[in-house]
Amino acid sequence: MNLLYCGIDISKDTATFSLLDSESNLLGKTTTFNNNPQGFRKAIKWLRKLSESFKPYSVHVSMEATNVYYLSLAKFFCGQTHITVSVVNPSQVKSYAKAELVRTKTDSVDAAVIARFAKAMNPAPWTPPEPHEEEMLNLLRHIESIKKMIQAEKNRLLTLEEIGSTTVNVQKAIKKHIKFLESQIDDLTGKLKKLVKEHRGIDDKIKLLCSIPGIGDITAYMLIAEIGNIGRFGNVKQLVAYAGIAPAQRQSGTSVHGKSMINKHGSKRLRKTLYMPAMVAVQYNPVIEKFYQRLLSAGKKPLCALVACMRKLLHIVYGVLKNKKHFDPAWSKPLLA
């Protein structure tokens, strides 16, 4: 079996393909296709034509998780024979490019770097989300975007109130818009709850997560959507790294002693989802509260201790989902890990 490696650099409108053989030789020319179904069909013909002389062959297609632009293309290629698809963290590819001392950044160069990364690192195969999981994620992200719009309108309203009576009509319009947006959130939340009830597997996971003090319905929905299948994480360290809240030390020899910080090379949305639940958990979750107070007693700053609590809470989330058991404050450390 001949192994070929295809790197794809994706943007909103286009996808640039670079195909390498097992010796890292470029096959054909790096080619750009439209990022739509018609472009996908042209791309698969291009890929199969270049791979024809390597029969029997298997193509490892890799692309970055760029916004949502990769999703349709990744799902299209997952349905093709002799093709394995991987969706990788852009930070990993960026670090790999730095290690190769790549200084030029174009779509063609990036596609070739992704192909070489796939050959060197052999990233895990990507599994497309179930339709209901994808719908759930879309609903949640739309709710999030509406909440941002509401906050922007509220900020605008405060400014107008300070100006005075000359802005009364505009204030009324903004208040009306805020009520409309809030009604949209209520409608979308209702659809989200209905979707969860219709799928027993998700509903069971939601109930497990809601057994953890500090986590409510909406947070549980967001955690399920952002984490996906818990089975893709071999251990809790992989989940913590995926969230980007693993500690990153800065120490070298005797001269460099930087402060430890979270690496942030992970899911920004997942970190954001954990922030408020951690703040609630330090007051109402006995495990997190005890952990938080111990850190403060050890001289840690409140924010630093809170980040550690986010990480601790993610450990508990992993334990609950992995073991399919409701939260119990008497759990031992090995069960959470």
C-alpha cells in the first residue's frame, strides 16, 4: 500500500491542495479549488488522477480546524474510499512550520506544510459529528452571538442615557431590539432543549454533568458540544491540553525563571465555557471549594487559583463522562483522572 499525504489550506471561499508521496515529493502542482460542493468534486478528481499511478494507495488528507470553513470539506472527504481525514489544531501546524524554519506564508506553502506535518506526525483520523450534534453546536454558537449583540446594545444604551433626553427615541428603539433578541434566545433555547430530549445519549450526558455543583443546563450543553465524544481523549491530560489550560512552565538553566502560565494552545470556547462554572464551584462545589482555599492559603493569587479550579473542574467533567456516574464529592483522585 502506497501512502500519500494531502495538505489542504482552507479559507472561506477556497481550498488549496498539495499532494506528497511517501518520500515527500510534490505530485503535480499545488492547486486551488472553490470551497463548495462543486469545488470538492473537482478536487477529488484531481486527487484520484494524481494517485492513479500509485495503486494500491491510501491518501491521508489533513486540514486545519479553521473556524467552520473546514467542516463541509472534511465531511465530503470522509465519505471517499482510500482516504483518511484528519482535522488538526492550527497551533500544531504553526509550531511545525517554525521548526522547519518556514518563513514564507502563502496558501500553497501552507498546504505543503500541512501535508508534511501529516506525514511526520500521523494525526488521528477525524470523525464527523452526528447531524444532531452539529445542530446542537450551531444553536449554541448562534445563542452566543446573539448574547454578544445584546451586550453591545446595552452598552450603547448606557451611553445614550448619559447624553440625555435628545436620544429618547433611539433608546426606545434599542430597548425594543434587546427584547426581540432576548425572545430569539428563548426560542433557540427551547429548540435546544427539545433536541436534547429527542436524543437519549445527549440527555444522559447532560444529566451527568448537571450533577456537578457549578454546572447548569446551558453550561452542560456547551461542554457536550465543545468536547464532543469523550472517548477521543485517552486520558484527562489530553482533554486539558485540548482546552488549553495545561500549565506551561518557563525555566531554563539558572537564569530563566518565568512565571508558569496556561498555554492557551487549545479551544478558546471551552476555556470560556469553564470560567463562570469555576467561579460558582469555588462557592458551592465541596471539592473545588476546598481546592481553591488550599491554593489561596499557599499564596496563590485568586485569578491563578481560579484557573487551577477550571482545570480541576475539567478533571471532574472527564471523570463523570468517562465513568458514566453522577458526581460524588467522596470520589478518589484516581477516579477523576
